[in-house]
Amino acid sequence: MLVNGRWTADWHPVQSTDEKGGFVRQISSFRHWVTPDGAPGPTGDGGFAAEAGRYHLYVALICPWACRTLLARKLKGLESVVSVCVVAPQLQDQGWRFGGYPGADEDQQNGAQWLHQIYTRADPHYTGRATVPVLWDKQTGRLVNNESADILRMFNSGFGQLADPRHDLYPAELAAEIDALNEWIYPGLNNGVYRAGFATTQDSHAEAVTHVFATLDRLEQRLAAQGPYLLGERLTEADIRLFVTLVRFDPAYHGLFKCNRRQLREYPALDAYLQRLLALPGVRETVNLDHIKAGYYSIKALNPNGIVPLGPDMSRYGL
């Protein structure tokens, strides 16, 4: 991580642990918002007005949090409005690196070699981990936001008439239901797989895995009863949040993260749901199975020899 603007140690996935040895995720620190008129958002400073070509998104295709934002950018038709840069999938001793892998980009915007250099460009004295996604303001040279949940909502409503109105991913009349879904899907599944994979004690791993599969069971029942989406006929951000975890479950979380009680294909409703989402225009384009596997299996703490498995067969999903 960075300490007072200096890289201090080799990259390690366990950011912090609780009293049981469980994985604790770092809280995002840049929380400004893009709004149609540049007015302040729910957090941070104002002055970040929606303008075509002004903003740049740094993502990793391995990362579900980053791919939430990439998918929202696609569904909202913001590809020509917000440029994007993809880092290499393998995690190196200095974290995320630019270029040097098929499908990874050099940093044409800031000329950085490592993502952590983007953070110190924004704040020379930054202390913390250099995570994706990052939304960068080309005009002012500022890091706008590094919280995926914020960026997802910004892409939905913060770009006003620049965005495609056909998908409202966070409609006001469903906001309370979306937030309620996130209250149990995020800790149980989205972050639950990480709590299982990066647990440092047997008890914390067992607790996390039990929570993961209890959440999958609950989702299976919900979708079987009231699909096609989590809130019936409306595609919302709740589906985006769930999708990015589900599409990585069999390739990474089932094996490497030891969430191996069942594969996703053993859940009929969830299996059909994942296929349904991947069939939506543009969604499959945000999924790169090679980056996902190369990235996760490069984590030395979990896979010291760096061997990437040949499976699983994801052809049923068109991947």
C-alpha cells in the first residue's frame, strides 16, 4: 500500500482482519460526484459537471467492483462520453500495472506505469491501497471517485442527457427495495466470497462460506418465484451488483476461494438468470474470462505457483 505517498510493501490481498481473522475491506477515500450541473453530490466537493470527454475510467476486468461501473457505462450508452483504460489482470508486487498483457492498455492519459501512481498524482501524500475502479477528471487532474457503488449511480443519473434513458438502474420508486437487497446480497455474496477466500482462520472461512451459500439459496428461491430479474420485470443496479459476482463464481470463487459446496450451474434459476443477463446487448462485452482467471490465479497468497486451471467450461454462457 501507499503510506504518505510512498509504496511501502509488496502487494497482499488481505487488507485487514477482524477479531476472528476475517477479511475486512478498505473503505474508499475519494467520494466526489459527477452531476449534470456540477452541483455537489451526496458526498465530496462540487464542480464536477457532466461533460462529454472530460472523464476517464480506470478498470480491471478481473475485478467485479470495477466491472459494475463498466457495465453501467455500457448500459447507459456512455462509451463515447467516458473513456476507459484497462489495467493488466495479474496483481504484481506493486499492485495493478498498465499494459504488458493482451487486452490491457497503456496509460495514455497520465503516462503512469502503476495504478498507485494515479493515486499519488491526485494526492502526493496519499495513504491507502490503490484500488479500481477510478474515475478521473481529465480537465482538473483530480481523482473524482474510487467507490464503485457511487460511480455506478453516477453513470445512471449523473450524466443527464448525455446518457441513454432507456435503462433507469436506480428508479426512485424502487430505491428502497434495491437498497434492501444490497443489505443482504453484499455481505453474504459479493463480499462474502472474499471473506471466504481471504480468511486467515478456519472458523472465519467456515462462517463466510456458510453465509455465501445461504445467500445463493435465498437468491435461487427469489428468482424461481418472481424473475426474470431481482425486482421482477425491471433491470436495476441490483442485477448489476449480483451479475458481476455470479459470472466469476465458477471460474474463481468455487475453486480458488474454496466456495466449493456447489457450482452455480447447480442452481437452475440462477443459472438461467446469468444466461439471461449475458444475452442482453453489450453485457457479454464487459466479461473477459481470460483476464478473470489470469488475475485471480496470480494472487500469490492463494496460488503461489501461479498455475491457471484450464476449466471450467463456460460455453453454456457463451464465454
